[in-house]
Amino acid sequence: MQHLIETIATVHSPYPQKFGVARQPGLVPAAEVRIELNHEFTADSVRGLDAFDYVWISFIFHGVLDEGWSPLVRPPRLGGKQKMGVFATRSPHRPNHLGLSLLKLERIETGKTICLICSGADLLDGTPVVDIKPYIPFVEAKPEAASGFVSGKPDELNVAWQADCGAEQLSTDIRALIGQSIAQDPRPAYQDIPERVYVMSVAGYEVKFQIAGHTATVVAVYPQTRICS
């Protein structure tokens, strides 16, 4: 029997493109998303959920659906040089393109639509959500478990802001979001070109930065311009 998975919600995220999105949840605490449930879901569907601190978000990697999948992938944690089986990784290039993120539940907004406000997100804007479940620590937390080739939190870059980069226009929250996102080093694992200027879109801003050694320097920040048709 064939079972269909239907979207139950949509993510509204500060990340409009893949470049710059954290590779795992929780690495960028300032990354707040709004998960808007479909209209058929009323407040009854989230009754009691506000008593939990974290939620599991099951979603579809919609940004790579047309890229297919491979049985072997190159995890960034291994420098993009060694191959591992797709089921030994969190790669988005999976047979069914399903993802799972553990996010901090900040609050639930109830009105015409039900919205979950979550932080520490690693989700692209427009991500389709297929399920939401509460996180239960005594069942699901296994800090002593072996974690294969993933040993601890990845090293972060130091982030410097060039004096004339335009950072003075940023709110404290946006500056934190940009800084934390860049600190995760969004470059492909194999790429190390100090003179290259990278461009990241986040929270309505275009951010230009360079990376030399263990330091990323923001050289320009400016509002994105929208082209209306």
C-alpha cells in the first residue's frame, strides 16, 4: 500500500538560499524561524506543546529535490575529501530528501493560523514541514553514545567587522545572526581562497565577507533590493 506524506506547515526563515544556513540545528542560536501550520490545524493540534522546551521538526529538503541522491557523499566534517554512505550522514541528498531538526521552541502564537517560533534553526525559507513532535530528554538524549566521525561541535571562525562595512545599520539581533552564521564557515569544505569575497543573503541583507586563516572579515552589509514585476 502506498502512503502519501503531506505538508502540514511552512517555514519562514531568514535564510533565502542554502549558502549560509547552519549545517546542523543549534549551531546558530540567533537563527529564529516561524513555522506556520496549515489552516486546517487549530489550537487543539498544539495543545500541551508549549510545556516542552524543544521540538523535532521533520521536513523536506526542497532546495535539492532536483539534484537527486547518491549512495556515497563527502561530509564537510571530513574536509570534503572522504566518502561515507549517505545513511551515515545528514546529507540533504537522500533517497526521500527527508530532514530532521531539533529546535528550541520559544513560543506558540495562536490566531487565524498557528505558528511555532523556534530558534537555533538550520532551515531554508519555504521549507515544507511534514511532522512536529516534542523532544523528550530522558528517552532521546544519549550523551554517552558513539558519534562516528562527528566528534563534538565544529570549530568556529572568529568574525571581524570592517569599520566601513555598514554594520551600524544592523540591529543587535541581526548582527548576532550574521556573525553566528559566518562563524560556522559556510564555504565548501575543500575551498580555501583568502582573496575570494563570499556573498550571503540573510534576513533581508546581502553580506560580503572574506576568510583568511581562522578569521572571517565582513567587508560589506547592505539591504537587499526587491525587484517587483
